[in-house]
Amino acid sequence: MRSSAVIAVAFAGLLIAAAPAHAAGKNIPYTYTIDDNPGGKATFLWNGDDLVVCDDQTDGYGAIATLYNSSGRVLKTVHDAGHDSTCYKNPDDIADGLGVRLTVCLYKGGIYTYFCRTSVWGVS
């Protein structure tokens, strides 16, 4: 009887050891544009892969955030065209375990960006 209990405990230990490991990602905290009174901010939330951008001022600028992997490839972008007390997010799925950074900028007139700042590293 005792040997059956030992075998059962050993088998349970093998099952636990064989379970796949799921490493948690790492959020990127809010990163603010570099203007004197920051008009934009962005964050990345790994659980849901949400890239979020907020335009915090009524100043004629919009805010844009771009998420990159460690080789500099663009993974996703999101815009907030104007201050309306709403943040916008891009929830498109990306692979887990990637090192990611974001850049947040203000923009005006299409392709022109201003006051950009790059975040610390996070993990998707």
C-alpha cells in the first residue's frame, strides 16, 4: 500500500514538472511626450496586448504611439487625433515573450511628429 502512495506522489510530481511554464509579461508604464506640459502619453499592457495612447491637451496636436520589438520592427501603432478625454487602444495580438518598447509623439499635419519620447523596455 505504501509503495502505491509513493508512486502516486512521484507521478503527480512528474505532471507538475511537465506543465508548460507561462512567463508573465511586463507592462510599460505611462510614457509622456517631452513638451513642457506633456500633451500626450502612452502605455503598453501585456495582458491583452493593449497599446494605449492619450492626447491630454486641446492644443491642435494629436498623439501617436508606436510599439517596436527589440530589432526595431514596428508591431503596432495607435492614434488619438484630438483631446476629447478619451484614450485609444490597439488590442491587436502579438507574440508572447517579446522585448518591446514604445515611442509616443505629438503630431500635426499628417506625417510630422514632435516631442517624441521612447519608453523603458517591457515584455509582451
